[in-house]
Amino acid sequence: MAGFFTTRKGGTAIIACLWTGLCYFVIYCVGSGINLFLLMGEFDGKIPRFYFPSLGISLITVLVLHGIGLGIGALGGLAGKNAAGKQALSMPQRY
């Protein structure tokens, strides 16, 4: 949706999707940090053994989903460009 609405206003869909992805990644990192502190509280201040493999799997998943999101954003940008309509070419005036 970000690509669709940005392109209709005359912007670039890929840039909008990159900003959206960056914001999502920051939220993901903050959530992972909070999750780590909560898990350390449950395991007497130690990082559990299963945390790092699951963190790696989730990071790979996030990167794949970002790639898919950029592709969908680009397609939304194309749809937004078509929905915005094309400006009519002005004909030169004849004197």
C-alpha cells in the first residue's frame, strides 16, 4: 500500500518501501531485545542455548520477507502509476 499511495502522489515506490522496511526492522530489533531480557529473567540471568539459533532463523525470515515486501511495493508502485492517470500531451498551438 505504501508503494501505491506514494506513486500516486508522484514519489518513488521503492524508496517508500525501503523506509517502511527500515522502520519495521528497527521495531523488530527492539522487540528482540525486550524478548532477550524477558528470557534472561526466566533463566536466572543467563542467555538460553536455544536463543541464538532461533534468532538466526528469524533474522533470515525477516530478510526474505523484506525482499518480498520490496517486490510487492514495486508492483504497488506500478499500479499506483497506472491509477494516477496519464497527463494528456499538450498540442502545440497553431497560429
